[in-house]
Amino acid sequence: MTDIGDQTHNRSGAAQRRASILPLDRFSAFSDGVFAIAITILVLELAVPSLSIPLPEALRELWPDFLGYFISFIYIGGIWISHASMTRLMKRGDSVAYGLNLLMLLFVALLPFMTSLMVTRLSGPDVSLATFIYGLNVLIASLALSLMMFYVAREPRLVVDELADDSLKRLYRQRWIAIGVGAFAVILALVAPFVAVALYLVVAVLFLILPLLGMHRARRNAAR
């Protein structure tokens, strides 16, 4: 009777695990769609200057818009590359990974709005608050992605193999450097918003460069 009970319990556990498994193709396709739409909306937010204003002057007045565009574009690009590096090491998803992915995409999709909110107030009295809110949005998106990487790395059934597991752990560990600088920039935004904006640009570049360096290192090690 005990053996029959154990077999029933094992079958029940296996069925529950299979039920929680979700396809990776939809996971990646939906994410890529959100990234693409967010970047497209960013460029649509750039207004064409009026013909009544000389072009050099009009472009000079638009510098905050272009600055916000470049920072957010690089941020989204860096998150997209890190996300692609993670899914390359996965063979399937589950309900928790899907949920964490949606949490990250929630804040990625907010970036065009947050960018406009920040750049339109760079010369206003609310510059500190607007810069703080923008940085907080990016920080939460970055933390959600790192949390998802941490979760996937701890679930052997989701990754391709043990080498992929090690690569994924390296990937999320190196992100903590940029996240730490980003958290400092968010706090700094309350007292020195323009310095914080400069740090946002530095953090965005870090998020873009770190996964690219990791991919280059992995390719070089594989060629040896």
C-alpha cells in the first residue's frame, strides 16, 4: 500500500511540474514585441521642429528630448540583450518565470512615458521628483530582470545544461555593479538631478556593454 501511495504521489508531483511548464517561444516573442514597441514609441515622442524657428535653435531647444531618447534607448537595448542572453540559456519557462517577465515588461513599457515626464521637467521646479521617478522605474525593471535570472539559474529544469546554469549565474552577478550605481543615482536625483541624469547615461551604457562583453568572453572561451 505504501508503494502504491508513493507512486501516486510521484505521478501527482510529475503532473504538477508538467502543468507549470510553459513554452519558451511565446515567452521570447511577447518580450521582443514589447521591447520593439517601447523603442518605437520613444522615437515617436521626438517632435519635428516648427518651420517658424531656425533649425539650429530648434534642435538646441530639443536637447533634453534627444538626451532622454538616447538614455532610454540604450537602457531598453541593454535589457533586451541581457534578456536574449538569458533565454539563449533556457529550454523552457514556467509560471514564475512568466510572472517575473511580465513584471519586468510592465516597467519597460512605462519607459516612453517616464522619459517624456523627465525631459519635459528638466527646466522646471519638479526636476528632482521627475528624475527620481524615472530612475526608480528603470531600477525596478533592472531588478526584476536580475530576479528572473536568479530564479531561472536556481531551476535546473529550465536551463539547457549545467554550463548554461553557470553562465546565467555569471550574467546576473555582473549586473549588480550597474544596479548599485543606478540605485545611487536614484537617491542622488533628489538633491542633484542633473548629476543623476549623467549617471543614468553611464548605467545605461554599462547595462549595454556588460552582456556584450560576456557574450564575447563566452565565444572566445568556446573557440579555445
